[in-house]
Amino acid sequence: MKSSPRAKAALTAGYLAATAALAGALFFVDTRRVVLFPCIFRSITGLDCPGCGMTRAFYCLLHLDFAQAFRYNPFCFVLAPILGVAWAEGLSALLRGRAFRLNHRVAKPLLCALALLLVLFDIGRNIPACPLSYFKV
Ligand SMILES: [Zn+2]
């Protein structure tokens, strides 16, 4: 993707504005009290999905309440750095005027392992006698 300096500046500004809007929404809207994204899986099954509690966990992360973030969804500590790297890669690609490309050799096994861990975590958190049920939200 080769773009003009003006288009590159507009895309970068949009990227930063979208990031600021999302971070601002997560920071200022108390997602422990307001549901931003209702969980369809939970509303249908009554069970937590792997992402349940993630918005609240990120709210707590942004407010430096790490213990509560861990309680809501411990995978926020895995996803936050991944999202941070992806965000920085996206910004870097925009600034260089190139398309964002995922390094499949690294990303594919990492995402497969993460998906497997999330499924196992979710099964465990929905079994009442399992120690992982501590994370049921
Ligand atoms: Zn859910």
C-alpha cells in the first residue's frame, strides 16, 4: 500500500483517534457497572465464554487494579501485551505507508496455543468444583 503523505497523515490521525476513543471509553466508562458488550454466549447458555470479564479486566488494568483485573479474566495479562504489540505494528505500518502484515510463522502457533488455553480455561471456569471456577464472573 503506497499512499500520499496527506493520506498517510489522515490514516495515522484516524488510527490514533480511534485508539484514544477506545482507551477513553474503557477508562471513563465503569464497565463493572455498565455493560458495553453483552455476551451472546452467556445470554444463550448461562455459561461464561473465554472473553467474559475481559472488558472489566481491561477497565481494572487501566486503573492499575491488577488483582481485580486478574479476578475478572487473567487472560487480560496475555492479551494486553499482544494487543500492544499489534497496535505498535499497525502504527509502524501506517507511518511507513505499508500494509499491516502479520508474521504468520510466529503468530499462528502463538494464536493456536492461546486459543487452546482459553478453551481449557473456559471449561474449567464453568465447572463449579474446579479451582478455575474462582474466575466465573
Ligand atoms: Zn462472554
